[in-house]
Amino acid sequence: MEILFKESASRGPGSPKVVGFYEPDTGSCQYICIDEETRQAALIDIVQEFDPASATTKFDHAQWALDYLAKEELELVWILDTHPHADHLMAAAWLKEQTGKPMAIGEKVKEIAELWRDIYHMPESFDADRDFDRLFADGDTFKLGNLEARVMLSPGHTLGSITYVIGDAMFAHDTFMQPDAGTARADFPGGSAAEVYDSLMAILDHPDDFRIFIGHDYGTEDREEPAWESTVKEQREGNIHIGGGVSKGEYVERREKRDATLGLPDRMLAALQINLHGGRHPQAESDGHNYLKIPMNKFKD
């Protein structure tokens, strides 16, 4: 399988090399973050492919990432996700099964689970302490080789989204899109356009040349090729939703008006049930098959 990927070179000590690669069915951008001094690496927001028509899954992109690590003689040390995704399934649990490496997400996944226990009417489900090895709080730090990594709480798209700041690279998930595409929606359960704005501003409160790596790209009318890297300066000056100093009130009005026209992602009701378990499928039943529980008529227009 041919994978579209691009390498963003390290700028020197304290700056990671970043490999971004693209999953076209959901427009998802996935990352390998590398400390070139120690050859240690983290995988970030890796996709488990899902066909909503047949409810079949694959791990082709996750396997590609592992093959890249092996080819480049890199040591995987972290499996990271920025939030429980609504539009694709996470590959974190499968990656842990293959490698034994720890998987991490933000600690507010527990609050997201509370919302979805009610939506799915599954009051005993979703144990984040069991299903993840590390639950990061806002301001937590960790190491990737010799690189300093910091966690920023970036709510709005979900109430528990986090941004990983690793050296001069920020993995900003579903907050920013590319400057010519704007910003991400804020109408999922627990979402808030006002909080998205605050999260965007916090990300922009970094040096101009810091790299921003986003969670999704769908192209535009003028750009067919997917892209996922920009800089703080490019976003601050040129983002079509907030560039040039758009006020919070104006942004919220625009964002909420746009979100009101959007339908749910076609994978969301499957994805959250799986992603709140770290990407694990429901336990097999007596016939050996796994089954999803899908709520009906809870998201009527």
C-alpha cells in the first residue's frame, strides 16, 4: 500500500524530526516524532482504518508506521493520542499489543467518558485508568530522548483535547486546520467554540517559527494536495477564521453558524465506543464476533 508522507527536518538540538503521513478516507494526519540524537520516537494519533458500511477494520497505517521505525532503526517509546477521536478509530491498543510500549492521552478522557456512558447507555463502561498507561494533565512534562515535551490542555473540539509541544513542534490535533482551511468544529458533546478560540490563542502564544502539525486536512477548492504543517506566524497572520486578529465574539459567531450546518461524522458512533477503550474492540461474544452498540435518534436535527 502506498502511503502519502512527508518529512519535516529537525532544525538542530532540541528540535525533532517529524514524519507526517495521511489517511485519505478520514483526512487524518498522523505523526512519527523523532529525537535524532537518541533515535527515540513517538507515534501520535495513528489511525485504525474502519469501513462503516461493512464494519471491518484494518491496521495498514499503523503497520506502515512500525515498518518505518524498523527501517530507520528507531526505538518507539510512546504511543500518544491527543483526544478520543470522533471521525476515526485509534490504533493505540493494537500498537501496544505489537510493541509493549505505553499509550497515553489526556486525563479529561474520564470526563468525556462520563458523557458517552449516558449517550450509549453503558453505565459501567470506559475505564481510562485501565485502558491507558498514562493520563496527562495540563502542564505535565515528559521526555522523548533528549527532547523536552510538554502537555497543553486544548479544549473546545472536545473538553479533553491536549496539544503535545515537543521541542519546536506542536501537535495541535483538531484545533487548527491549515491556514487556508481555518479551524475545527466545536459542536460535539462537551465542545465549545469559545474554548476552541482560547485554545487557538494559547497555541499561537509561542515563537513565530514553531511548527504546528494538525489533525485533519481535506484540501480546499484551490488546493487538492493534503497538507498538515504550518508555523505559528502563518496561522496567526493567514488563518481564514482567526488570522489578523479576529475577536473572540466574532469567531464564536462564525464557528457556531458553520457548525450548525454540519452533519455527524459517519464513523462517530462507532469511533467513540472504541476510542474510549483506547482503540480496543468490544469484547467478543459467544459466537466469537465483536458487536457495537449504536444509539438511535439521540442526535436528531
